Amino acid sequence: MDYKDYYKILGVERTADETEIKKAFRKLAQQYHPDKNPGNAEAERKFKEINEAYTVLSDAEKRVQYDRFGAQWEQYARSGGRPEDFNWGGGGGNQSRTMTPEDLEQMFGGSGFSSFFESLFGNSPGGARPGQQTRSRNGGFDGRSAFQTAPAEVPVKVTLDEAFRGATRMLESGPGTRFEVNIPRGVKTGSKVRVSGVGGQDILLKVEVMPHPQFTRDNDDLRVQVPVELYTAVLGGEAQIPTLDRPVVLTIPAGTQNGKLFRLRGLGMPNLKNPDQRGDLLAELTTTLPTNLSDKEKELFEELRSLRS
């Protein structure tokens, strides 16, 4: 494995202070960010190197350990020694022992990036991961760890009612790490909601809205079937229309045909980007025919048929 000169990667002197390191990191991270270099494998590799260098040099403890052991490790490896047998005690001479991952973790509390980073700092569950970043809630840098190349996607299922009103979910990002996320109003299947600063990284909630037994959805519009009796469809009257927040009463004109659509403005789903703006509700009337007719009712229908002939 190759020795990594983190100072050279960031383009700073070994005497650079925290401000210089942060400034250099931000400039290079912006330059090589995958969003600005789609499909560019070299830019992605460079971006990961920048992340790794900044993760070490922005952490005072890791930087001390790197400055102390990094150059010695390079000399040892180039002389033909095995990296795992390097004398991490720094005492020089021929003394050496094999360090276990537990030893490395105890010594450095590190986290895994490249093989060089792993050898020097171990792989602590609490540390950063390759491509991980920590951002503040307002999207700024926290000055501690590096950009992430791509947020982790977490699938989330919600009901249509939850998509209408908004909801919260308790999720896990790892063993013993639970966090609450807000599902905004108006999400639909395929929506991706970014949540910042979860366990030191951003995540994308990939939403799936479950089918509803009564309503079907078309973007921000909803559609519902409304059964009305034959007499109401023929003579006119009123029908109660269900919505996701409150029922409304619709006036049915006389002679309304089966399958007639009524558009109720602003009674559909909230718009994800502008929740105060709502789609429409399309109410489809379905005429129900009377059953178990009495002799008198049959007689009246026969009379009606004869009148219409």
C-alpha cells in the first residue's frame, strides 16, 4: 500500500493551521465534487483522497498521530517490511509486533478510508466512513469531516393520509443509532427527501406511498368513486363526498349519467414544494340500482317504462 502525503494532497505546508487546511479543502472539494464532474472516475478518486486528507488533518489528535508515525511507516514499507509488523510504538530499532484492529482502534479511535488510513488509524464504528460528510442543518460545513460523495438512500413507506398531512418516522442508521425524520406534506412514490446531519452524514428518504382503499392519486389530484341511488341520479339531490380532511356535500343535478365526473377544486393532495397549494378531487358518480323490488315498485317501473316507450 502507498504512503499518502495528506499535506501534498491538500496542497498545504506541514505547518498549515486549521484555517488554511479548511480553506484548501473547500476549494478542492468544490473543484472535484462528483456533481460537477459526472462520470469522471479520476475526479471521483481525487475527491475521495481530499476527503481522507481533510478527515485526518482537521482532527488535532489524528494529525498528531499521522505526523508522528506516517513518515516512519513510509520508510519502513519501502525497506521491504510488512505494514502490519511496523513498530507503531515509534521506538525505533528492530522491535515490532503485529497490531490487531482492536489495538489500532484503542490507540487512535480511527475510521477506515484507504488501506494506508486503515493501517494507521484502524476502523472505528464511531468514526467517519469513506465519502462521508457532516453538514450543519442549514447546509453549511461543520469544519470537522469531509463531503460525502452520495447520500445513503433509506426506503420509507407512508400511507396516503400521512403523505397528505405529513408524518414522522423513527429510523436506524446503525446498531443503537436511532433518529427521527419528518416526512413533508405532498410526498409521492419516488419522492426523495434529503435529511442532513444524521449520524454525521446526509441521507435521502426514498418514499413509497401505499395504496389507499378509497382514493387513487394522479400527481396532486385525487380520484374517488361516489355511489348514488338511481332516484338521486334521475331526480337530482345531494351526495356526501369523502375527502382526506373532511366530507363535503355535492349537489347532483337531475338526470346525471352514471360515471359523471365532478371536479372539486383544491381538495386534492398538497403540492410538495408548496403545501398550501392543493390539487383537485375528481368525484366519479356510480349509480346503484335498487334490488329486492316490491310488487308495487315493479309496477311503477313498468309504468315508467311504458311512458318512455
